[in-house]
Amino acid sequence: MKTHFRIEPFGECGVLVILGDEIDIKINQQVHLLREWLDKVNTGGIKELIPAYASLLIEFDPFQVDYDVLHYWIIEGLDQTQATVFRPDKVVQIPTIYGGVYGPDLEFVAEYTQLTSQEVIRLHSEPEYVVFMMGFSPGFPYLGGMNSKIAVPRLASPRTKVPAGSVGIAGKQTGIYPRESPGGWRIIGRTPLRLFDPKNEPHILLKPGDRLQFIPVSNVIFDDD
């Protein structure tokens, strides 16, 4: 199937490649394939590649790469990667303790979806998720692949503090808070893994295109326990 796309200017030094208008794993994989292609052919003019659910923002230096050349690279990249199978760099296991003080909204999710808490845990931890894009704070992964049976609305009033490592659900999406911050997602568990640590290199554990799986555990140690 031929990829449908649009290429639009994004300010004076940006180009937005739009590959679709929905959250879809195949579209998102094409976004990451194009990102990889452009990263390989880049001679220095492309400054940043920012993938989203169905688009890729390309920030470039017009003094180092001509727009027509960049446009050619985009078309060539889409053509060359059309039949390519995207293979993520890594699969990360996320040990997660569900419910209790670490997952205060687990019971709500179970009641809202007419499931038991154990069924919610099973349905949440079964899939292998894809990091579609990074979100509102450094290291926050928006994950694709959650079972729609456990989709729930956001909180009407966001919490002022959500602990780092909290695993939440909002609509048909799930994600992990990389550090303490306000948030309105329904918190069902928590992981001790550090998704964002400015002391480490790289600072961010995950990147778009990675795959991960939540591993239910019964006992973990957190730095703030």
C-alpha cells in the first residue's frame, strides 16, 4: 500500500511530514523508519528529528542544507522504506507494582471497566508496547498497544503531585511519569526504573520506537520509600 503523506513548512527552519491523522502502529512505524533514513543521509544540515504519533518534525539549518534537497531526501526516504519492517533498537522490561499506595486508581479502573483488579493488571501487562512519542515532560513515553478494554477517562481535576515512575492510563493510552509532576492520568501502578536522570548519559531511558513490557512484581524498593 502506498504511503499517503503531506509535507508542510513549519516556520522558517522546519518541515512537518504528516503521514496520517490517527493513532496507528503502522503509521507510527513509518514515522520512525523515515526518521532513521533521514538520520543516515544527514550531512549536518538536519538539526533535530522529532517524531510524533503520525508525523515527523524536521528542524534544519537552511545555510547547510537546501530545502529542495531536504524535500528530495524525504520523498526518497518514504520510497526506500515503504516495504521495510521497523525493528526497534531494544525491548525494555518495566517492573511494576500495581495497586495500593502505588496505584491508587486501580480499583476505579476495575469498576469503570467492569473487570476485577487482577484482570486490569493482566490486560495492562500482557501487550508489548511501542513508544509512539515522547510527551509533556522529559522522558515521558506515550505508549501504543494498550488493550481498549481498560480505557478510562482522565481525572476531572489533575493531581498536583504524581510520583516519578507512576504508570497511568488516559483514554486509550498508557504512559509513565518520568519524574514528580502534576498530572491527570489514572495511576494504576509504579516502577522504580528511572526514566529521566540528568546524572546519567543518556538522560532519558526510552526513545521513540522502543518497545517495552510491564512486568508485575509484588515488592520493589523506591528511592523515596
